[in-house]
Amino acid sequence: MKYNNVNNSQLKGDILLDLVEQAARSGAIVFHEEIARDGAQGRTLLLGRQRVSIARKHMQIFGQGNVERLVFNAGFPSIGKEEFEAVREVVDNVDFCYIGASGRATVQEAQLLMSSMKGAAFGRLSIAVPVSDAMCSAMMHRSPDECLSQLNDVVKFILDSETTSCIDVAFMDAARADIGFVAESASALTEAGVSMIIICDTVGGLFPAETRRFFGSLLQRTEDRVSFVAHMHNDLGFGLVNTLEAVSCGVRAVTGSWLGLGERSGMPSTEQLLFALGHQTEMLASRLNVPADIWSQPPNLKEIAPTARFVSQVVGRPLLTTDPIVGPGVNSISTGTPFVDTLLFQPYDPEVTLGISPKVHVTQLASRRVIEAALRMRGLCLNVEQADRLLSLVKKDAYERGVGILEEEDFLHLLRQITG
């Protein structure tokens, strides 16, 4: 969806109108995509043109709702000249969603952020500041109050400038900070003109029940004055479920990264968040205490797998058989039992929901039924004796190679031994 470089302020006179924050405040779900920013800390590097391509593919999932639903965090300009130029390439070539740039709470970085977003149709500046005692001491050698005082000066500097970009503030290590301090600071910053407060479980240390208590208390203390974003990490493997806990509490903006790429053990994968919140929306109330109308237009779930494959190829991170939603194991059969009722052995229909066709993997676990199905998918047929001989060869070859799944050429090679 093209907006022809209509910027935020032009949308409503001279008033800066944040469509994303408005959507979240109205109860809609909003995504902040981190593959180009936090994902870079997962030992990946996306060039500017690759960031543009991923943003465009992400757009196809949301259709006409991109501006209200998607913030694509393009990078961290202060890393260096090359990173600044990569962010600028996204700004220059993407105008169908909000584009964000991240930096620290200094006037110098604020100037760089504003420069990186100059001309953006929908720009956002994300300012990160620590809020726990330990993190404030380690990163800024100051107390939380002093860190927030410095942040306030930076926010005022940006608001006094002529930028048309919205301002978000990321509270680093918020999960280990005093929750009263977090709530009061979030409310004060919102009153000052900040759009959204990003709550970061920076070290991924929260358990699901702790996440529920934290966000429940935070939302109770701030009522509806603040729009929060849940930014969870996956160090303990709870990033996805913790994000869903935040949504269950009432948070309507979430952070994800394609394939879960991010610092250390990564963060919630965008593909899993999209599926969890976009599949069977009529069940959201019973599953997550979330109303179905978080989507004004349901996401196109059939674009998830192609986008994940694209990201996989770009960053060089292969999709694993065990990757939910997008891995090669989705809608696959390797043993005979599921043939009794294919859908009985799956929590949803991958072909109908995601557009992923059925696959038969030929492995050491194969039965004659698996072999016959693999042959049918290739338009072939053997008699019972030949199928049994092929099955024996498949098992022998698998154990000799020490591999779980026979590649196509290896399977055909064995087939030729049977058919001549």
C-alpha cells in the first residue's frame, strides 16, 4: 500500500498523529519487527536492500493494514556510516509502514536518529534507557532517576525539533526494575509526548507467571494512560509464551524477529506470534483472554512460510525440521500411523491454513505405506514385492549413511536399482 510520502504531521494538520499507537490504544494488535535491529545481534547482517525486501514481504501479510499494524525497525544508525546508509535505504524505499531507528539517550544520537529518518513517510525514533539499578549503574554509571532525567532532556530536545517522527522509549531491564518507578516514568513520558513505552525483559529471565504478574501490575498502575510494547527475550525459552502472557494482560503491541533471531538465544519468532494471534481468532478469547477483534483485517497466514524461507536464505540460517509453523517438518509424514487420519496427528490443517502442501519424508522409520505414498507423490507405482525390496534398501541405506531423511536423488537411485 503506497502513501506517496504523506508523513505523520500531514495526516492531521500540524498535529503529530501516531497511527500505530492509536491502533494499539483501540485494542488492535501491533507488531514491531526486529530482524534488522535485534536480529543483527544474532550474528547476522542484513544489507539495506535486504531489509527493504523483508519489509515488503512482511507488508504482504498485513495487506491494507500496514501503517496501523507494522513498525519495521530498520537498524541502529550510530553503529557506523554503513549502518546509517542501510537505514536510509529502507527509509527511501519503504513508505507503506512505520520505519524505526534505535539509539541511546544522548542528544548526539538523537540528532543522528532524526537525520536517519529525514523524509520518512512514517518515522519512529526509539530511545533506549536502562531503568533497573544494576543496569543503570553498569551502562550509564548513574542511578535510575539520573538516567531518566537525561532521557527527559533528550525527549524534550527531539520534541522541540522539527522532526515528524514519533518517539518511542525502550526501558531496558524493566523486568528487574522497581515496578512503581517503571509505571510512574512511563506515565510521565507519555504525558510529555512519547508515543509508546517498550518494556524489555533484556536478559530473558522472566518465567510466564512472573510475566503475568508484572504486566498485570504495570497496567493496573498506569490504567489506560500508556501504550506498552512487550519486548521479550528467549534465554530461558519463554520469549513466545511471555509475549502472549503480556497480550493476555492487555498489552496490544508485541516485538518479534523472523526465525527468532536476536541477541544471545534470540527472541519470539515473528512467524509464531503471527500464527498464535492470527489463527482461529474466534478462539482467542478462550485461549488468551483476548477478543477476536484485535484484527480489523486478518493477516494472510499463507505468506508466513514464504517470508520465513526468504529470510532463511538471506541470513544463511537454514530452517530446521523442528521449527514450528515454517520448518520442513510441517505437514510431513515419515511413519505409517498418521496415514490412518492425517489431520488427527496435527493441531491444524497446514495446507488450508498456511498453504503448505503435504510431504512424505523417506526415513529409516518408513513402512510399506510410506514407500507407496512417496511413490504416488512422484507419479510412480510398484508392485508389493518391489515396494518391499525398496523399503529394505531404504532402511539399509539410511543406517549406512547415518542420516534421518533420504534426499530425493538418493531415493531415486535406490528406486532405479529396483526398476532397472
